[in-house]
Amino acid sequence: MSILPHIHLIYLLIRGLQRGDAQFPLILAV
């Protein structure tokens, strides 16, 4: 079981927060 996918999601989550992106809730839901 690889942890890399989780790291990628966390990275996108942080990027969304920094940008104030509207997709942030979608990323969190996934």
C-alpha cells in the first residue's frame, strides 16, 4: 500500500488553501 497518493492529495490540499481555490472543498471531499 503506497503512501504517495496520500502525499499528492495533501499537496493539492495545501495548494488549494494557499491559492484560495474554489476546488478546495472538492479535494477535501475526495
